[in-house]
Amino acid sequence: MKNYKEMADEVLFRIKKEKIKRKKCLIASLCIIFILPVFTFLLINQNISDKVLENYMIITNYKTNLEQSYIVPKNGEYYCFIEVNEARKKYIDKNVSYLLKIELFKEKNGEYVDIKKEEYMQELKRLSEEGYKFYKVYYWLYNDSKTEKIYYPTIMVKLTEEQLQNFKSNDNYGYAFRFITNEDYSPIEFYETNVISNFDTYYE
Amino acid sequence: MNGSYNYYRFLQGDENGLVEVIREYKDGLILYLNTFTNDIFIAEELAMDTFVKIGMKKLKDKKYASFKTWLYTIGKNLAIDYLRKNSKKNIPINDKIIYNESILETILKDERKIIIQKAMNNLKTEYKQVLWLSYFEKFSNNEISTIMNKKVHNIETLLYRAKQSLKKELEREGFSYEKL
């Protein structure tokens, strides 16, 4: 049996321990009540942002009523179709990428000459080595009787505004950037996984 | 100075207040809780739990006439919880009773109280409790009714029956109830 002093020591020790435990529980409860919802909110928002960036903020199409005159770019220069420029104006402050088709032109002795498929692929390969990402995508056109959709593969590049402004062109070619849509002007389907690494095969 | 004054001192931050409370009520509370547990060491543990509990919460309920009534009520509730949790455990009791009795004799000192306590061991738990609170702790029937959570009338009846049982028990042991 303990005497009263021994018992008092133990009781006081247990009270202090219990109070610390209660404080910890209180802090944990407050964390659950206040911090967890905030954290969850931020986490959900983060997920939404990621999804927006992944699924929606890659611009694949932009409609405009403006009429445009097509200019063939000179060697070493590039030209954006009017839809692309309108989209760039709209999303200037946003963190977006544009999925664009590159048209290649070559001027020789004041005349534009056809570019062979292999040459086209070689230039894309060079741009890929510069750090640009190319993707294989499909768009569809109706058949002649307009009863069936026929899918065609093509190669598109994903560019940010900064990459567009500082495009590393080759002095041998002129470049035109444009969106591609399906025949009914609906957006094409795009998958990040379809990134192209082999440029020896022609995809179009 | 009394228990509630010392307890108030403790609530104001003076740890010696609780030391005084323990000094004043420790033995009585342990012996009372022993009427539930029949094990003086478990009763001691429960008494410590009781003091920890009053150290953690403040006396707010005005139904308690005194600090001591409140203390014993908390002790009783803890003892009941303990018995409920351990009701399925088989605890050997033969050696324990002999050992408990020697400790109780040391605590009680008074020979008259020792004789009564021994006789009370053979009574029903409720009789033991009500006799303990009445004879040893000098609680009024009102206070006992608060601690045992029964009506005063029931306490009076319980006390009467407990006395009758104690009388028979003492006579069986060769003592006279009236002389004690």
C-alpha cells in the first residue's frame, strides 16, 4: 500500500500526462476540423487544375469569323493561321499549349518546290531533337456519300506560347501553323501517350 | 480546512491542495471501494483513478451536498465500471481475503472497527456499502442516497436490513451488536 505522498506524486504525474494527452487530442481534432478540409479543398483544386491542363487547356481548335489571306512563309520564317493567332490572343495570360499542324514550305530560286515525305519527316526529327513534342493524332472526314467517317492519321506538334515565339526554325524552310479539326469542325481527339519518337516512319 | 477548500486550492494551481485531499480521503475511499472489489490493491488503484479524475474535471453539479459526497460518487462509478469490465474474469479470492484483512487491520487500527469490518465481509455488497458509508464514513442518509443513487427511503430500509444482517453475523461470531 502506498502512503499518501507516494499516491499524490503518482496522481499528479498521471494528471499532467492526461492533460498533455488531452491537449494533443484537441490539436488533432482541430486539425481534422479546420486543416483537413482546407487541405482536401486544395488537393481537389489541384486535381482539377491538372485535369484542366491535361484535358482542356491544350488548345486544339479555335473558331473565328475573321477572313484571312494565306501568306506562304519565306525560308527561315513562320506564319500562324488566323485561328491560331486569335487563340494566342485569348489565352495570352493562361498556361496553355497549342496542338498544331506544321506545314512546311521550301523556296528555291524564287519558286516554291514540293517537299518529299522523307524530307518532311527529317525536319520534324530535327525539331524533335530541339525539344518539341510531336504526336500522332487522327481526324476524320466523311466519305463521298457523307454516310461514313473515315479516319486519317497526321502528325501534330504541341507548342506553348513561349515555344511559338522562339520557334527554332531552319533557314531552308518556311513554316505555317494551323489547327486541324474533323470535317464537322469538331475537335480532334488527342492523347498524350501517342507521342512520336520514331521519325523514320511516315504517319500520314 | 476541509476537502473542498483544498480542492479549490488545487484548482487555483496549488498542487499541495490535491496532496492534502489525498491525505484526508485516501484511506476512507480505498476501504469504501474495497466493498465493491474485495481486493484492497484494486481498490487503491481505483482510488487513484478517482483522484486523477477529480484533478481533470471541476465540480459543477450542484446536486452534491459536499465535496466528499462527490468524491465517493465518482469512486463508486469507477468501481462499477471496473466490475462491469472484469465481470467475466475469474479471480481467485482465498489468499487475497486473508491478505486484505491484515492490511485493513493496519488501516483501521480501532479493534471495534476491525470486528465490524470482518463481520461485514460476509454480508451482501449493498449492505456492506451502506454500512460502510454510514458507520465508518459518517455520511448522512441524504448523502448516502446521492452516492448510491437511491432514494432516501430506500437507503433507510437498506440500512435497517444491513444492521439486522450485521447483528446476526456478529452474534454468530460471538460478539454482541449492542456493545459494539
